[in-house]
Amino acid sequence: MGIQFKPRSLASFQRRLLGWFRKHSRDLPWRASRDPYRVWVAEIMLQQTRIAAVMPYYERFLQHFPDVRSLADAREEKVLQLWSGLGYYSRARNLHRATKEVVARHGGDFPGTLEETLALPGIGSYTAAAVLSIAKDVPLSVLDGNVARVLARLCAIRGDLRAPRRWRQLQKIAEKLLAQKAPGDWNQALMELGETICTPQTPRCEVCPVSRWCRAYSLGLTREIPAPRKRRAPVKIRVAAAILRDPQGRTILVRDPGAHDDVLFSRMWQFPAVEVARDPAAELAAHLEKILNINAGGLELKALPAARHGVTFRNITLLPFVAQVSRLPRRPRTRVLSIRDLSDLPVSSATKKIAAALSQP
Ligand code: SF4
């Protein structure tokens, strides 16, 4: 079932939502300018991350890299360091690579067409439509989870919204409803409505500017739409990590091809770590012997408080251990540094949690 608006009704629906957005939209830092680069960075940071979490990172990132060229010229290590804690580091790596392409192929200007934009690393159809519509008024509609929920309620579409057929149906509806003359504001208005009023659990229909057009509201179906998503059963994983300390208070970090390097440590500097089953200390010692050539028998690994870490469907328990060593090994792809200087390096939040266990009672 699609939304059936007659032209006049569609125009008044658009006027109403745009008017509401222009009056009530939140004052977010990325809305201060239509510079494509600033919009782009915001859209990438906001993928799978809450607005409140993004804000401080966004400001700091733009202070260091105020434009495409400054980011393109930066070292990857610096980019990852400023992203550190925001998670999903492939976003930062792709953004960095994409700015280099924008400089090399487009003279530093963000491309103006969908095709060229989609050719950049890390940019899918949602991000391309968002940046092009907001920064360049290209009439493209966006569809993400928020917008899909709003549209599904407006049109009383039941079932799993992510099912391919339904998603395509929602895309068509989004295209039909798009306010061609103000695509950027329109897309942001739908997102804003989904984030602030038409929320997943308790939509505030009584203050919704478009309740008059909403079928789910008139049919009393707002709580049934969208249908809850089927979630993958969580997988429990235990990862033991070693903080080796020398008499100078230094430790060693690795680029470890070991446990869950990608999802947990995002291919950044990390403590040596390995997924464990029965005997974490013994398995970790064997891992240290393998990757650092440390004599496992002579190592006294002391357990520190465990920490929980969730990555998508993985329910990870981090088991940090500390061990005093007389000398830290020197190996390729390792880094020796004072634990206090850890924040100078790009490290994932899992690594920070492991380091924090040192200062816990
Ligand atoms: S009336 Fe309620 S369910 Fe419908 S769009 Fe507004 S907030 Fe969402």
C-alpha cells in the first residue's frame, strides 16, 4: 500500500513539514554551513552513532581538518587518533581515502553527481543522497531507518521494513514525497521528525506536525509499525589481553593478527590479545610466546577486572592481564610506549577499556 496524496494535499503536507522543520529544527553544528565537506564528515560520523556521541568528535575533527585538502594531506594515524572512541574505524579510513580522491580527481570540490559521489570509498546511496541534497540541492531522497519508520507509519506499511521488497516500496514513496525545490531541508525534516517525534517506541503523535496525514495514527497502529526486527542471537566471546610492563612503566602494543583484530581492535594498535576458551591465562601466555617470542613459562600473568564490550551481535568479555617483564621484546609491527601516552596513538575503545583496568581496584 503506497501513500496516496493528491497534488494539492501533497503540497500542503510538504509545506507543513518544512515549516515545522524550519521553526523547530535542532541547532546542530553540521547545520551551520552547507559546505559539502562539513556535511559529508557529519553524515559519515552519524552512521550507526548517536548525535550526542558525535558532537564532540565532529568539532575536534574539523578543528584539525577544516577542509578536504587538510584531511587528504593528513597521516592516517592522526585521522584514526581523532576518530578514536567513535568506533567503526573503516568509516575514517574510507573518508580519508575519499578526500584524496576528491582532491586528485575533482580538484578538491565534492562531486556534483550521484554517479561520481557513489564512486568514492565509503559512500553508499544514503550518504550520497544526504550530502548532495543538503549541500548542493540535488533532488535525491534519503532512506535510512529513521525515515523508513516515519514513511511506514504515514502509509501504514506493516512487516519487516528491511525486507528488500518493502525497502524498495519505501524508496519509491520517499521519491514521490520529496520536495523538489528544497530537497536538503526536506530530507532533514523527515530525519528530524523520526529522531525527535516519530521515535521507535513512543511516537508523540499529539504534537506531530503531520498527524493529519498519518494512516497509522488514524488506524491506531503506531505501536505495531514498524514490526520489531529479528535480531541475530548474541554470540558470547572471551578475549584475554596482556599489558606487559617493563621497569620504566612502558608497555608494548602490536598490530596483532590475533583475536578479533578487525571488529574489536579495528586494525589499530592494541595490546596482544587472543580469544580464549577454558584457561585464559595459559592461552594468553601461549599466544604471547607465538607472536612476541616471550617465554610463556616465565611469565606471571595477573588478572585485572574484566570489562564488557558489545560489538553488534557479539557480546565480548575482555579479560585484561598484567605482567611485569625485565625487558620488552622488539619485534616488527610493535610499538613500545608509556601507558600514559596511549591516547597519543589511534586505539579502539576496547584497548582503552583494557588499559583502564590497570587503574581499577
Ligand atoms: S502521527 Fe505519530 S506515527 Fe504518524 S508520523 Fe506523526 S509521530 Fe509518527
